[in-house]
Amino acid sequence: MSRTLPTASSDPRASADLVSPRTVVRELSRNQVCVAVLEALNEERGTATDIANRGDVSRQTAQPWLKTFRERRWVEQEQSVYIPTGVSAILQHQYDTATEDVTADSLAYLAGAAYRGPLLQEFDSVETMSPTEIDCTDNLSDEESPSPSTISRARAKFESHGWLTREGTSYQLTTQGERVVESYETLLTACEQIIDKTPTLRDLDPAVAELPVHTLQDATQVVSTPDSPFDAVNAFFKLPEVEHLAFERLRGFNSFFDMRYARAFEPAIDAGKQMELIMPASMMSEIPTSGAEAQFAQKCMGAEHIQSQMYPGELPAGLTVFDRDRVAIGARGPARANKERAGSIYSANEELIEWALDLYDTYRVDSEPPLRHLFTRIREYGADMLQTVREYSQSDSADQSVVSDD
């Protein structure tokens, strides 16, 4: 079976073209303009001209790649400005990692035909000289399966690259061959997960570039669409940790106030479950001041087992980690979620959970309790006002001096 994933041809809300992981690897490894545009885009948002200038390519060659990325929903566009996303940042990080030990040309050769990667692996420790006895077709369609003559040519190519060596009647991968196969397969898997998890990853900030995307293979993704707008939210509420209070400690990012979430967690709050939340400073203005919402907010802020921290900027994702058992990752907030296919990812993968906790700790370092944050802002405001007064006084003194001289 081919690794081609469904895109816009079957679902106009998913992507504009039918794209496979191998196609993405081939595009990156064969086309320097593609990589240059991706790097320039992830450096900073900008117009096509801005990105072309940063990437040291022409606007005419940059524009088609920007269009392709946008159609695949890997970047956002507001009027003429292209905006990087979690998808574009993760893709670049994965490609950069893959090309640390192997050349782009090596990846391009393997990506040039579906059979080459599996075939190179199949030759490892093969006790035969006959191409007719080589089988690398487990994950290939009939059209992609190589003939014996094709296998013979590929084997010669592998040997000329220094990836394959023969000892008597046995073929073995060289150290370089092992590195090439590992880098290629890792990148291929990463691209597969990036394509599949785009509904979630596109709503994350580029700061999540080092998310271990290979761990998403066993993750569950729930996608909300205009026809089913609450699927992802309802899936979160039905987690056993939420529905049955099956956790002791919760850590996460909270970028918005929503009474649906408040009510869902109220039993856990009443049960004294430990909760440690980081919120963007901008959320201070969103905290309700009247009604049931205000009472609930006061209840949370007065609870000793709930610790809130304020972060001075935006948070990179919606994030909830239950103990060390499960992680939920989604959009930073309703306003940040795309209106086509917004997803959430749920996983019990230990490596992904450790990454999520490291991300949480990174943002916690620069966060502070609400009252301390408020006092810090007051001090900064006072310092700014004092500086303004000083500048005004100096300017006024200079004006008076000019009048006196006249």
C-alpha cells in the first residue's frame, strides 16, 4: 500500500493537492529554492518579496512555493503577508536534522522512486546474488514494485554510493548506508505525520519546531469541521482524566476563559486535584468580573491547590498534561484555530509527554504569579511615565532657553 494521504482531491478542506510524504522529501532535497523559502518564511512573516529577499531568491521562484505551502495549509496568509505555523517550523527542523549526517542528494535519490528506500534496507545481510529473490514490495503498489533489472541497477547504484558492500555471497549496509536509510526513513515518517496531523499542527506557534513528530504515529487526532464544530472539544471532555477525575496533577497552558472548560473541571477542583496553569498576560483583561463566571474565577484564584502563572507574551499551543500519563495538544485558543479543520492530539507516548513537560517548564521560567506580574507591570508603567516626564521637562527647558536667548 502506498503512503499517499488524502488531501484536497477528496476533501477540499484538507489540502489543495494530493501529496505524499515521499513527494515532500523529494521537493526539499531536490530544490534549494524550496528550502530557502521555507527557512526565510520561518525566520519572520512577510510578503512574497520580503521572503524572497531573505532567502536570496527571486520573487518569481519564491511565489510558487509559497502558494504550494498555503494550499497545503502549512502556512497562513493575511492579505499579502505569509505567516509561519507549527507545520512549517516542524518541517524545516526535521529536514535540517535529516541533512546533518547525510547529503540532500542522498535523500533525493532514495525519494526519487518508492522502492529505493525499502530495497536498500532489504539488501542488508541478504544471502543471495539474485535480484529475483529480493522482495521489497510489502508497502508498495504493483505500479511501484521494481523489476529484477531495476533491482540490479539500483544495487549497482547503492554500491557506487558506498551504501552497500558485498562479502562473498552476502550484501551488507555500510555505516554510511545505515545513516542514509535511518535519516531517510525518519524524515519520511516525519512528513507522513506532518501531513496527517496538519489540522492540529497548523494552529501551533513555530516555537514548537522541535516537537518529536515521529511520536504522533500512535496519537489520536480528533478534528472539528464546520459541519461538526465541537468534535475536538467534546473529545477532550470525554477523556477519563476529565470525565472521571483520573489524575492527581495537571500542568498546562490556558490562553482563554471558557465556562465549558470551567464546568468540566469543577469536580476536579472541588476534589482538590493539583493544577498548575500558565496563562498569557493578555488574559488578565478577559477574566470575568461579574456573574457565575466571576464567582468561578474567584474560586480558582483562592484555591491553594491551583497555581496560576502569567506569561508576558503568547503561548505556543493549547497544552494539558495529566500526571505523566497523557498529553493533549491543540490550538492556542478559539480565535487562533483555523475555521476549516481544527484538530487536537491526544497521546500517552512517554517521549511526547516529556517534550510537553519540558516546553511547559521553559515557559514557566519566564512566568510569575498574577499579583507579582501586576506589580511588575505597574513598576514598568511608572518608570515609563517618569521617563516621559523627564523628557518633557528637558524639552521644555530647552524651549525656554531658546526664548531667553531671543
